[in-house]
Amino acid sequence: MRLKKVLAIMLAAMVTASMSACGSNNAPENTDSIAETTTTAATTEAKEEETAAPVNDSSAESVMVYYGWGGSEDEAKYTTEIFCPEGAKFSDNTLKNYEEDGSVMTAEIDDEVNEYSATSNTHWHRDAYSSEPTAYPIIAQLYFDGEIDAETAEEYSGCSQNVTPLGFKWNGYDVILIETKYTFMDYGEQTELFAGVEYDLDYWKAEEGTGEVKDLTTKALFGFDMYSYGFDDLTQDKCAWIIGELFGVDSGVANPFTASGEETTEAVVNVESSQLVGTWVDLTSDWEDTYIFNADGTGTYISGPEYDFTYKVSGDTLTLIFTEDDTEEYTATVDGSKLVLVDKQFGYEQSFTKSADETEEPAEAETEESAGTDEPDSKSEIIGTWKASESGFVEIFTFKADGTGEYSYAYEGETYECNFTFDFLRSDYVNIYYDDDTEGGFQFEIADDTMTVRNEYVDGLAYTRQ
């Protein structure tokens, strides 16, 4: 069976991922390091005792997620099963980490058809930090403190938050929807959606001066950051249904994506078979995907390999029959030399231009138009070694052309080192996967020998090429 094309996940620029470097059993200290301030501490030796069954199936229905504190002795208390909503998938990285460790600290879920993503997150109360954090998230500040501090206010303005009970419980805790709005520097007004619960967190803390370790309890939030990367916003009902599916409890809300789909009634634009006859090329695809439609109802699809098919048209529906067991349906729209196909099963949309020798338009015009869609190749600019040294810390990233890299961090005589692999969410956003199973990322801008980075925790931190 011919492989289906899958729509790549494109998150909006406002979606930022926290950096995380080598794991630690200590609460984060007060430094300006984008990696150290977001260290995830649950990748401890206790992982070796995890009993959850690993998975290696891309369609896995659930994973085990740890949402406690790195110093919590009872790891099982804060490890829970998270379920994949109908129609969605866990990210490859989530499944890889789960297969290796039996649980993950971050679960990422994507739904390409309904165009949303959800990422698990834990927000600790300020008390849980060993010192004043340099990057205490706005959602936690507004939720636990009722306001943002002066340092945060220098970069964020117009901060507001609305908390809505969703009317059902998980593990005895009320599930809530938190909508946080703020204006962030040059990016304008942003809105963050978080659905989850407020729960009691056990942790330890060493008293200043005496060094006595005390077992304490504070409040924390566990749930999922939710983003829509389509044209429709995530409504309260959609968020309630998604978090109910993730937690494996009845939210009392029917699947709003199915409901909305059933209510959509758009006028059908009929397509004639004669309009399809010819050669259609997508110059923006990796393989210059090509459809050849013949007048006798046969055709060929070329995407590297070639696949023969027969086809038929009814209204705006184009049916391609590759074999008896491999039939695909598309909604087709033809406008002169432009053909748009939308996969009815996956929602994938692809545009094609009629071959230049089959249309009156000059080849130069077609090439010029398609060239305008190419993404600037700026990824190679990050290759090299970058160093930041502010407020007493020294932080170094080395990005190599083969997709691997090295990270080091030094502060007050302490040094951390680890390796990583990386890829790109887009040309100006790098995802980093550290060898201690933590991950992070940042938006970057390179000018001459200076790289300026931004994410949820820092804005405008400068690194110099070495």
C-alpha cells in the first residue's frame, strides 16, 4: 500500500519550549542560564526501578508520566497513566523516551486532523524552589501569587488570568481551565491555555544555615499546555474534552471536533474529469510530487517511486484507486492551472501547478511563483560553537552539521556537561534532545557573530560565536 503523506506539525511562533540541560536532584538555583533554570530533575536513578511496560508502537494508547519533584522519595505517587485522545498521536520523542525509561517527564500529543497539540507541564509553587527562580512562569505567578513580580513586569505587561472549573475531577482533584493573557515585548498579546489540576506536592528543602533537610508539602499544578495550530481557536468544550481524554475520565463533553465536522455544510464545487487531464507538479515538495491524469481514467503518481492508478470524479470528490485495497479520496478544486487536493481521511492539503508545456502561462512565471514559497535556509548558520557569559555563568553550545552537539555550563565553581542531538521546528527554532532524556529549545536570530535566543524563560540572551 502506498504510504500516506502526513501533514507536518507547525506550531505558532508564540509557542515556546523551555530549555533543559543535564538533570539534577536539586531544586533550581537563581541563575540566568536558560538551560539550568529549566533543569528537569526526575531523570534520577529511581527510573531504573520503574515497572511500567515500555512501548515501541507509534499508535500507543497511553504512556506513564512523572509529575512530581526531583527530590520526592515516593516517585510512584506522582507517576500516572496518560491516554492518547481519539485521532491524536504521541510524539516520536515521547514514545522513544517511554520505551527506554518506562515513564516520561514530558508527554507531547499532536492531532493533525483537528489541528491541536497538548504538552504535559508541571508548575510548582514558589516555595518549592531552593532560591528565588529567575524564570518563574507567569501562569504560576498569577495563579499562586495573584500578580507578577517586578522583574517579570519589565518584559511582560497586561497580564491577566481566568480560571474556569470544568465540572469533573481527576484523582479527586477538580479539573480546571486556566487562560493566561499577557503582552510579551515585541511579540504582542499572547494567550496560553492550560488544563489540569491543583494538587499537593511533597518535596524536601534544606534550611539555610543549618543545612537541615525538611520534608514539606506545597501546592502545584499538573496538566497540559494546549495550542491550536489551525484557524479555529480551542474552545472551553474542546479543552475539556481533550483533558478528559488525556486523564482517562469522563468530562461530560461529547467530542466537539466530530460534532463540528458534522455541522459543516459547504457548497460543493463540481470538478470535471477533463479539467484534471494533464501533468500537475508540487514544486515545493521534497520529491516534486507529480500527478499525471490521462483522458482514459488512468494516471500515475510520482514521489520518488511511481504508482499507477485509475481515477473517477463525483462532484468535488476525486477517488484514486491504486489497488483493490488501496483507495484514496480527495476534495479537489481546479482553478485554471492550479489544483488543490485535500485528503479526506487525514485533512492534508497540497497544491499543484499544471506543467508549463500544458498551459499558456510562461514557465518563468511558474518558477518565480513557486520560488516565493521556499523557506530561507538559515539552519546552517547555527553550526558552530556559541558562548554566553552573563551574571557570572559561562554557557557553551556546540552544534555540529551531523545533528549532534555538546553543552556545558559553569557557575560558581560547578560545571555541568552533556551531549545532545537537535533538529528544527522551523528555520529559526531549534529543538534540543539532551542525552539525559531531557529536552528543550529556543528561537534564535543570528547577526554576524552574535546569536540572540528567546524562549519562555529568557528573552534576548546573547551568545558569541567562538
